[in-house]
Amino acid sequence: FKQETADDGEDGLVGSERCIIDRDSLRARTVYEAFLERSKQLTDRVALLQPPVKFVSHAAVPASPTFPNRKKLMMGVLILALVGGVSAVALKVAFSPDFVSVDDLRGFCGLPLLGVFPRLGSRRKKSPAGVVREHPFALTSEAARELGTQLTLVNNHRQGEARTVVLTSALPGDGKMTLAAWLASSALESGETALVIDADFGRAASNPEKYQEQAKGFSDVLDGHVAARNVIVRDERWGGDFMAAGTPRGYMFDRNEITEIRDLFQDLSRSYQLIIIVTPPLGVVSGGLTLASLADQTIFVCRWGRTSRDVVAACVERLRLYGAHLVGFVLTGTEAKSFNLLGGAHLTRKEARLIAERRQA
């Protein structure tokens, strides 16, 4: 009995040790399998992260640095600058409220473009009013003659028939007085008699020193202080007769004064075939509307790159309400090459000299 008990004890001990060994073996195997699985995952990830690089040949060392490429960089900067400049000009033209192109004014408000007068050089010392007289073959002189011809033919005026022409604009400084002198000079050149009347009383008030010698003028004639013949003087700049604005006064005309203005124009038309009236700017005062309604023809003067489209449209509408006979627009202060857009003839210096010699002969 004791021997059997001892054998059973030894068998139990051996079984217990065998269970422990099996358990440790299973645990080690589990750890090993987990290690193998983790190692496989890391191997696959490393294979994915490695780029598919294939060695081809050794790279040659450049003699100069490849970056930055100054030539390409400068070409890119020039192209960007050119595109930016063109875009800026296009946007300025598209959104500008002023007339910056001859085509913008042609046909505006249903009126034709009668003439384009180039800008005179800033270095000119003499008065611009005498350009047509001093340089009969210049672009300005040709444009003035062409404008005078259009004014003669627009209403089928006969040769020698008197007519009154009003020059008006939206803003001051658009060149109305200079244009009036050019038109009068071209008329005198063709054998007609011409008179220029300054009806801008505000200009005389703002420049008292300039108009001091000609204090009496158009306003004094309307007030009955002086006769029209006594205030007409000779303007030596362009060689024609001129009536100054006179004493500053208001621009409102009553019925009696309107009748006096109409009678004055009829009286002056007996001595002058062309009477040019320069009115105040319509964008500032409305006095020119009455004068325009009494004249035979009205020309609206616009300044290149300065006159606003909206202001011109409003002035033209008011002129039509007053019954003014609008003939068309005249653009002043443009580039010299813009004159050719109207089909004007260019005379070379040699041609102009030959014509002058023939006239003298």
C-alpha cells in the first residue's frame, strides 16, 4: 500500500511539471508568432516607403549653378510687366469716364465728329491763336479749313451768306477761344469777313489784368452802355475783329435782352459773313444755352482725356431742349497722329515750301 502511494505521488509530480512545460512552450510559441507577424508588417512597410530608384549613370558636375537661371527669370519678369501694363491701360480705358479715344466721340449722342485738333507743343512762345495765320500748312490749319468747309456745307449756306456759330463746352479750358480764332483765320484766308465775340463774362472777371485794356464789350452792349461798333477791336494775333466779354454780369437774359441779342446778330451780319460766339462752359453756368438757341449752328468742344461722357450727354440734352442746332463735336488737345483718322492730308515740308513759293510768285 505504501509503495502504490509513492508511485502515485511521483506520477502526479511528473504530470504537474509536464503541464508547466507545455504552458511555457505555448506561451513562447505565441510570443514568437507575434514577433514574426510584427516583423513581417515592418518589412512590408519598409518596402512601401522605399522609392523605386534605379541607378542609371553618374551625374556630371555642372560648370555653373543651374538655379537661379537669370535669363529665364528676367524674361519672365519682362513678360509679366508687359502683361500688367497692357492690362492696366485696358482697364483705364474701359472704366475711364473721359474721352480717351477718337472713336469714343464719333457718333456720341447721335452727333458726328467734325474735327480733331492736335495739341500744340508746350515750348511754343507765341500765342496759339495765330497758328493758322503763321503756319498755313500745319495740321491745325488744315483741320480749321476742313471744319470751316463743313460748317458752310452743313446747311447749304451760299457763298457770302452770313451765319452765326456758337462754340460751347462742358468745362472751362477746352480751347473754345483758340478754336474760334482758328476758324476766323481760315475764314479770312478764304476771303470772308469774321468776328469773334467773347460771351464768357466769368473769364473776364477771373482775369481782370488780361482784360483790363478791353473793359467794354458784349455785356456793356446788352446793357445799353455802349454801341457794338465802339467795342469791336482788331486782334493782331490772328488778324481779325474781336469783341471782348465786357463788364462781368449775370448770365440770365430776360425777354428784352434776348430780343436785343437777336437784333445784334442781325445787325452784325450785315458787316460780317461769319460771327463766332464763345459761350461759358455749360457744366458751370447755363448762360450759353440761350446764345446757342439764337445761333445758326452750335459746336460742342471736348478736350482729349478730360471731358466726361456723362457731363457731355447732360449738356447735349439741355441744348436740344433749348432748340439749339447742334452740328457736331470737335475734339481738341489730341496727339498729332490722330488727325489722320479723319482722312486729313499730310503735307511734307518740301510740299509746303513749294506751295508757299508759288503763292508769293
